[in-house]
Amino acid sequence: MSKVKKVKGFTLIEMAIVLFIISLLILIIIPNINHQRKNAVNVNSNAMRTELRTQAQLYLSEHPNTEASALTTNMLVTDHYLTNQQAKKLADQKITVQDVLNEK
């Protein structure tokens, strides 16, 4: 008489349950990741606005002959109040000196 070896493995039901659980986890995680990404972008934008406002006010206090309406990001970069990288991020976010100086 020959012995029949029983092969162990996952059943179709077990695989379906595992896939269902993974799907549920993905449905829970993805919206949270998107929310966190949007929140991070918002925080970064606010930080850039604050930095630009601070540097613009500092520039204007050290250069009293310059009118606020004439101040540009390029002037701040030229006089080393901002880095080129900061200026690029501001341009990418479409934030101008006049925008932040006019905020309350």
C-alpha cells in the first residue's frame, strides 16, 4: 500500500480573507496619506510666506529708501536675504513679496 502525502498550503478561503483584510487596510491608509500630504504642503507654504515676510521687513528696515511696492524676490536674493532655492520655491508656489507684505 502506498502512502499519499498530503500537501499543506493555503485554501482559497484563507487567501480570500487575507486579500480582503489587505484591501480594507489600504482603504483606510490611502485617504490618511493624502490628508497628511496636503497638510504638509500647507505647512510648508505658510512657513515660506512667514520667511519671505520676515526677510522683506528686515530688508526694508535696513534699506529705508526702498519702497515696499518696489521690493522683489530677486532683490532679496541679490542681497543675500533669501537663497536661490528659497526663491525658486516661492516662485513655484506663486508667492510674491507684495502678497506677504499686504497680509494682515
